[in-house]
Amino acid sequence: MPRLFQNSVFALVLPALLVVSNNAGEKTMTPRVVQQAGFAVIGISARTSNAKEMTPDGVIGKQWGRFMQEGLLDKIPNRADKAIVAVYTDYASDHNGEYTYVLGAKVTSDADVPAGMVAKKIPAGRYAVFTTDKGPAAKVVPEAWMRINSLPKSAVGGDRMYGADFEIYDERAADPQNSVVDVYIGIR
């Protein structure tokens, strides 16, 4: 496992954002909109929902624990970089429905998928990119998702696609207590 993520323990609850204070002291989020190239991810997956993640039956924290304890990042072939990618895809409806959570890495080829892992293609398109505050990943990422899910479409940059959303855990997330994470939300 790369030094970047050694001893990292992420107990994430929900699928994060730029949080700034306005003059009234209220927190607001302002994304940047990018045209993102498509890519492939290989990792472990589980089906869940935000409602399930609010209970002891939530799977995201368990996926992170397994990913770290079993050193799965090092078992992913053809990695494009050292970042961990968390993907939310195969939405049943919107943020209230079930989705597939994939925890893994971007790859240059998804032709060689290890046993027990899956490959997912992330489509090219427009994405609203939110950057979390710096802080404990287990706190700032779920808080960001709760805010993103409550934003009007005008604040997100367009209608959400609910096709694939993802988080990038790069060198800024090496310290799980002082992490900064980018969250990409697919938009029309």
C-alpha cells in the first residue's frame, strides 16, 4: 500500500464540496464545472442507499475498512495514479434510492480485473466539482454530500444526471484527520 494511505481509516457514512461562509456566516457551496474525460475504475463494490448508510447496516465504512486492511489498492493492476476513487453509480432513482458504491482506483486498462473486484466505466461529461473543507474525512465528506443533496439545481450547475458521481482521495487525503477531497457530480 502506498505510504500516502498507510494507516488511513475512513469510516464514511454517505456519498463532499467547497464550503465557504457568506457575509451572514451561513455556509454555501460553489462548485466549478468541468468537462471530464471518461475513465475506468477497478475496485470492490456494494449496493447501498443513503438511508441504509444512516443505520448499523451501512456498507461504505465497512468497504473502506476492508479496502485498507486487505491492501486492495496495491492489488489493482494498471493504476493510472496513486489516488483512491469512490464511485456512486447505477442509481435506482436519485439520492434517495439505492446505488452501487465502488471503492478502488482509476486504471489505464480494465482488461485484467482481479477476483472479487469489478470494473466500472465513468462516462465523459459535465461535472460539478466540490472540494471539501479540510478536516477529518469521516466528517467532512458526509457533511459535503448532505449539503450537495440539498442544493437546488441552480447551485449545482445543472440537473444532476444520477449516472456516476465520484470522490478523489489524492495526496490531500493522506492524513485522514486533515483531508481535502474533491467530489464530482455528473450534471446535464
